[in-house]
Amino acid sequence: GAVVSQHPSWVICKSGTSVKIECRSLDFQATTMFWYRQFPKQSLMLMATSNEGSKATYEQGVEKDKFLINHASLTLSTLTVTSAHPEDSSFYICSASREGGFSYEQYFGPGTRLTVT
Amino acid sequence: GQQVMQIPQYQHVQEGEDFTTYCNSSTTLSNIQWYKQRPGGHPVFLIQLVKSGEVKKQKRLTFQFGEAKKNSSLHITATQTTDVGTYFCAGQAGTASKLTFGTGTRLQVTL
């Protein structure tokens, strides 16, 4: 149990376009979902934390108008990169905490590799 | 803000040698987790430590949580080529707070 999927697994888009990434908890309800970004050979940096039905909490330095997060249900969160630029190219990973489980357990999705040309 | 550092950044060992990565947090943690990320892959959860001074073992891997709950270590005995990857520690300052990932240690193992 505790499987998290992401779609798409990779995407290439042109500069100036928007890209939506989906994160789904397949076999559990996720009270909280987290979005991370990882640049090559670097660590994971938390971008934002989202709870179902409420606004996401963004980390310092992350533009909320550029990275739109919607946590519409207990099994789905989406990250939309608006007006993408080459510097947004990165590996985006989501994770989810399970409702009823220990709040410190996070289950990670397989990640989405975004390339902006 | 909270910072989690790991040393070394990179280590290259020959198969059969031991390997240790050290993790240090700027603040006291409620728990620490360890993840392994293979090249091109996503982080995979290895273990969680909660208690001060806790030691846990998984086959050839030994994890320790410091007495002050600010540091941790991962030791691999007799490395194998399948151990190749980047090992991250990740700490939480409170039971419901965000995970702060360490800087990671990249392990290369050659025959």
C-alpha cells in the first residue's frame, strides 16, 4: 500500500507555455501533499505544502503565481508551472502523508522531469 | 531556517569496502529519515529513526540517531555495486512539520 503516482513522468515544453503535473495517491487518502524540486546533482528542495481544500503554503523564494498548486481532493494534487522558462527545467517530485497514519510518514511519487526549450 | 548537511558529498569505494555518511542538523529533530536515490530515479524511503540514540539495522545497513537528536549516520558494510546511488537524510523538527532534506552523499562502487 501507500503508492503515489505522478503524471506525466517527463515533459518537454516550449518557453512561455504552461505545464500541469498531477500527483495521485492510489490506495490511500492523503491529508497533505508536498511538492519538491530537484536540480541535477542537488538535493530535494521543498516548494510547497498543500492540504485538501485549502490554499498551499509556499516556501520562501517560491513564486506562488508561477507555481500554481491545487489540492482538489484527498487523492489528487496538481502543480502547474505557468509561463515556463528554461530555468524551470528540473525534476519535480511530490509526496503525500496518509490520513490516519503517522504524520511524519511521506510517500514519494516517481517524479516528473520537465524540460523547457 | 533549518539546515541539514551531509558529509562527504561524494565517496568512491571498491566493492567490499565499508561506507559511512554523516548527517548534521542545525536544529533538534523529532525524527530523521533516510532515502536512497538511484541515478535517474526518485528517492526511496529506507528507514525512520525517532528515539534519541536509536540504532536500527537493515541487512548490511546500520542507521544511528544521535543522543541530542541533531545528527545521524548511515553505515554500509561490505558495499556492493547495487549500493550505488545518492543517500539523503531528511529531518523533521516537529511531528507534523515539513521534511528538510540533507545535501546528500553520492556513493560510487566499483569492482
